[in-house]
Amino acid sequence: MNDTIAAIATAAGIGGVGIVRVSGPRAIEIVAAITGVVGLDRRVRVATATRTDGGVLDQVIAFAMRGPRSFTGEDVAELHGHGGTHNLAALLHEVVVRGARVAEPGEFTRRAVEHGKLDLLRAEALLGVIHAGSERALRMAQATLGGRLGDEVRAIETRGLRLLAEIEGRIDFPDEDLEPASVAWIGEEVMALATACARLADSFRHGRVVERGVTVALVGAVNVGKSSLLNALIGSERAIVDPAPGTTRDYLEVATSWDGIAVTLVDTAGVRETGDAIERRGIELGEARVATAEVVVVVNDGVATWDDGARFGARLVLVRNKADVTTTVPEDAGLATSAVTGAGLVELRQRVLAVAGVADREGSEQAFVTTARQHEVTTRAAVAFAAAREAWISKFVIDEVVALEVRAGTQALAQLRGVEVGERVLDEVFARFCIGK
């Protein structure tokens, strides 16, 4: 981290203002040389950016933040020029000519983590804020960025360290018997730690769906009203509806939002035997897309052969559509809906979100894990503390084994926050960032 890095920190394309960010030991020196500003500091200065040969690049504003009082913890300077791909590229080129190098993806944020300005959880949340595709995803990412998840993990980790100290004290001084209350406390505490870590690991399903959204596939026989149901759910005509069987010959995807969750609805071709090669291929493509959906809504109408959707298991939401005209249905007919009257649509949205694992969680003060890394580490911590609990209640296991498992669980929590993680883990995390962040 002894070199100076630079990148365009604003989105590509045409805009009113674009930013070139520079961080490292020569950041202020380089920007000052380009702008001719003496004593560059936090004050915003209007200046003319020039090349080394004296040619004018752009009129800019410039300022600097000396480390450690900056985002990265290093000296940081910024050039705010007119937006536009070529103009910003010229400014960045001049910064590089004067001694910086182009930053790797996520390198600014990585330096912030390495200088203790952010923990790894907040860094991942920063990426979540940038890529939030819905209101709830944004609120969840902002809560983690504000420290909610990190504070909870740190609190669990502190309890683990306190427990480890108690057990190791028991190992170091075997002749001093613990009070019965202390023995009971160790058993209760190791169970509480296992439960807390398991809850965090279990929150991954909710957190991932809120962050990424949910894909909902509508399947069923021809003419059961899948396309009409899709149109009714989004409130506009996106799918063609016609009495003729096989109107939908390929799957159609429509993006919408339910209760602040990004939802992708997939209308698939009606399943039937057909000699039409194009229609048959459309059915095959739809089936492949259904295989990747988090929720599958099986649509029946009481007329076509009944489909119970059992093959979809926990992903299933069973619907009896055309409830305004159909009365003869099986006892386990599922949710009654009507694309014509709107009956059952609110309940259908709620049922879909419940199956996806996100219903009734908005407004919760709980922290959620959202990445595969976070899920893997919290699961590992939960397993370690659960093993410590089993070892503690066993009469045939020595205290050293209990301490070993508690230590493993506590170390996993530290790694979750970014303490004692290897370069490979950091490389994987920050590879998902854009170059200018």
C-alpha cells in the first residue's frame, strides 16, 4: 500500500460532473501539480487542470483530505471535472502520467478496511448500497453499513471470549472447583452463543432474497390464465392474452416490486403435447427458467387437468385461477384468484413472499447476513459452539476440547468482521466492487 492509486469514481457516460479520485502517499502532490493549487486541503478550490506540457485539460474543482481523516485512511485528493468519458479519461491519464497507477476493483474500499476505517461487514454493505435493487434492499444495506450486523457480531464475539477465559481458567487451575452457578452459566452461555450464530446463519435466506430479489415462475396448462394473472399482478398489459391455446410460445419476464422487494415474474408457455417445434422449444426454455426460480406458482382453472405442483416442493404456491367463473375444484385447491375481479391477488403476493422467506420481516431490528461468505462463516461459528455445548454436557470429554471449539467459534466471528482473514478472501470480496470504489 505504498503506491498511489487513482480511478474514475463516477459512473461511465455523459454527466454534468465526473470525479477522479486519488489515494496514497503522493495523492495530494499529484493533484496539486495538475491544478497548480498551493496548499491543497479540504477547502474546495476552482482551478485549471493542465498537462505536463502546459496544455489545458479542463476547469475543475479540487480538494484533499489528509490521512487518517479520509475514506481510505490515506492521503486522498479529488478532481471534479466535467462529466464525459473522454474528458475524465484525459484527467485520469494525467494523474497516472504524474506517478499514480490505475486502481484495482474495490481497492479504495479495501484500503479503508486495511486501515481500520471500515470492517469487512460494512465494506460488503457498501457494495449492497450501491447495487440495491429495491427499497428494502437499500434499507437493509444501510443498516449494515451503519454497523447493525457488525455490532451484533462483535457482541457475540465478546461473549465468546469471556466464556473462553472462564473455561481456560478452569483448565489452568484444576484444583479450584467452580461454583455450581458458574458451571451452569458455562452451559447456558455456550448454548446461547450457538443459538445466536445459528440465527445469523438462518437469516441468509431472507437477506439474500431482499438483496437480490425473488424470481416467481407462473406455470400450468394452456389457457388456465397465467398471462392474465401476470398482467393483473403488475397492473398493466405486458403479456398477450387470447382465447386461442398456445398464445405464449416462449417465457416472458417482467420486473416489478412487492412490499419493497424486487420481483421478477416469469410467464411460461402452457404445457401440452404439441407437434409444433417452435412451441415445444418454448416449453423447454420455460422449464429451464422455472428450475432457477425461487417460487413457482402453479396455476389451475378447474377445467384443465388438475396439477397439484407437488414436484416443486417447498417452492410451490398452488393457485385456482378464474375463481369468478369456476366452482368445481378439488378440496386442496390452493389460493383462489381472479385476474378479472382482482380477488386473491393481495393474498397471492403475500404467499409468494412468505415462501421466498421475506414476509413479515420488514421493520425487524435483527441483523441479516447477505453474502455467501457471511453465511459460511456464521454457519461455521454455529457448528463450533454447538460442538462445544455437546462436549460440555458430555461426561467423557475434557475441558480442553470444549475450549478448542469455543475458540474456533470465536475466531470465526472475528473473521466475519475481517479480522485474521487471508488475502484470498479479501481478493474475492473486493473483486465484486467497481474500480473507482
